[in-house]
Amino acid sequence: MRIGVPKEIKSNENRVGIVPAGVHALVADGHRVMVETTAGLGSGISDQEFKDAGAEIVPTAKDLWAKAEMVMKVKEPLPAEYPLCRPDHTLFTYFHFAAARELTDAMLKAGSACFTYETVEVDGKLPLLVPMSEVAGRMAIQVGAAYLQKANGGRGVLLGGVPGVEPGNVVILGGGVVGTNAAKMAAGLGAHVTILDINLDRLRYLDDVMPKNVTTVHSNPVNIHSRVRYADLVVGAVLVEGARAPILVPRSYLKDMKEGSVIVDVAVDQGGCCETIKPTTHADPCYVVDGVVHYGVANMPGAVPRTSTYALTNATLPFARRLARLGPVEAIKKDAQLRSAVNAWKGKITHRGVAEAFGLPFTDALSLA
Ligand SMILES: NC(=O)c1ccc[n+]([C@@H]2O[C@H](COP(=O)([O-])OP(=O)(O)OC[C@H]3O[C@@H](n4cnc5c(N)ncnc54)[C@H](O)[C@@H]3O)[C@@H](O)[C@H]2O)c1
């Protein structure tokens, strides 16, 4: 298989779809790997490192897309890339089709086999979403701690405290991947941490594995209201699959919160679990409502592209190797996990959720293979 990895062209996207170890593995599997020149620079990977791993460096995106049979990326193709997509291309990247009609139409027109990272399903879980949740959860504490500093608008609290001065209180709404990673970081700093979740089994697990400065509490309006009053930092980390995030912190709670406390609502990409959160950018991440600092960046991993690139590609590579070995037809026929990833092919929508989102017909990928 001829595999191409273009440079990402979305604004402020510094991640890249492969790392040198991935090139090495795919070349050892017998494939030819082409990387667009400077594609890795945003993640601190030079052309020479890719070359040393066995990649060919290709001068332009046009060249790369023309020569490749399979294209591995991070973000969905943008309009400048639509004309480069062909029916004989196998694309493997994040697409998030259900939120993007123009992209869906463009890929249907191109006819490419669109395998999406976000719908790869293994034992009912979505393993290619996990790495970015791990990054965002850990980052939530890092940015929360920074915005608690006075100069950044916060109340001037050091999360870990010091001997003789009590640590800060961190309240985490949702104990899934984001929440667990946030809790680990906050606990490591020495903060008092409370995780609220509606899933009792999840709370049992967290109670078992977390250190003593982490408390688990059942999530309901009474418990949430009483905990956010004392919080220095609130992390929003809930997810209800296929739905907008539930509002767990209505605006009325803010007046009871401490002046200069901070909300980092990681769930902002699903609408957020705080009523007053709105999406912000890395360039202008925060704003204040009723004395509470709000952080609502919807692509938090973008701030740490080097870590995010390695985390993402650790998870994608095993699937990419299988897809490259089998090709799209055999992958769809023989590999149920890869079949769950294919959202569009031969001009048809092959994922029920995407078809339902747009009221378009669904076609089973198996019937096209
Ligand atoms: N902003 C970003 O850059 C960024 C990056 C990664 C993930 N996210 C988002 O973070 C959110 C969490 O992702 P995740 O991977 O941790 O999901 P997850 O499915 O692993 O965890 C979600 C948790 O929320 C819990 N939950 C559901 N309803 C609840 C309620 N009413 N009260 C308390 N807990 C409740 C669930 O039981 C589950 O444990 C998602 O919206 C995801 O899209 C954002």
C-alpha cells in the first residue's frame, strides 16, 4: 500500500497523523510511506527523523495525495483538499461527519472510503477518542491551576497549598476518561478532590484506585450545588453519548461560588455542563461571569501538539496497520472493528448515526464490499 501523510492545514493544527515509529512499523510491514515536507514540525518532528524511519519526503500536498492510496491524517479534509480526494482513496482520520454537512457532501462526491477515528468501536468503547480525553483531562488541572493565579483573574489559590495552609478544592463533574485523568493530576498536586458521577460502578472503581485525597460523591443537583460552593476549581467532564451535555451547574449556582474560582468545562464541545460556558479559543481562552472565571476551549489537546500527536498515533497505528494490510474491501468484510469506522464509501453513507443526522439513506458497507 502507498500511504501518504499530509501536513495538516486547519488553522492552529500542529498535530500530524504519524510519528517516526509508525513509519518504521508500516515500512517493515512492506508498505511505502510518504510524508509531506514539514508535516511534523508543529509536533517537533523533522523531515530527517521521518526519512531515517524509512519515509519518503514529498514536496507538496498535491503530489502526496496524487501518489497515495491510503491517506492518514488528524483532522477532516478541508475544502482545499476536497478536489484531491478520489474514489480509490482510503482515508483514515477524525471526520466528525454528523456535525459537518458540507464535508459529508464533499466526501460523498469524492467517493473515497472514509474510515473515521471517532467511530472505531472495540467492545462497545471508542478507543480512538480516549487519548484526546486523557490529554484534555490532565490539561484541565494545569490550566485551572494557572487561572487560579491572581494575575490571571483567579482568587490567588495554590492548588496544593503549603504546610500550614490548606490545599485548594477541586470538584470534577463526571468520572469518565477526562474526569479520572483530571482527578489524578489534581490529587498529585495535593488538592482536595471530589468526583461526582451518576454511575455507581464507576464511583466504586474510582474509590478503589484513587488516593485518599479523592472523594467520590453521587451526582445530583443537591450534591453538585453544595460542592461547587466550596470549589476553587470546577472541571466539567460529563458525557451522555449521542446527546448534548446535561446542564449540571445552572447560572443561579454562580452567585454561591467563591469570587475568582475557576470553571474549566471540558465538555464544552458537547455544549458544556455549565449553563454559562461558551466555546473559546487558545488565543482568548477565558472570560468572567458573576465573578467566576470560565475556560471553554473546545480543542484543548491542540495546545500540546507533541504529546497529543504521540498519544493519538499510539492508538491509531494498530488500526492503520490492519487497514493497510487488508485494504478497504477486505477490512470491511473481515474486520468488524474497522467496519465500525467506515462512515462513507462509494458515494453512500455507511454509518447509521451520520445518515440519521442528515435524514439521508443509510447503506450497509458490507453490501458495497
Ligand atoms: N474540550 C476538549 O478539548 C475535549 C477533549 C476531549 C474530550 N472532550 C469532551 O469531554 C467530555 C467527557 O469525555 P470523556 O471521554 O471523559 O467521556 P466518558 O464517557 O469517558 O465519561 C463521561 C462520564 O460522565 C458521566 N456522567 C453522565 N451524566 C452525568 C451526570 N449527570 N453527572 C455526573 N456524571 C455524569 C458518565 O457516567 C461518565 O462516567 C466529552 O464531552 C468529550 O467530548 C473535550
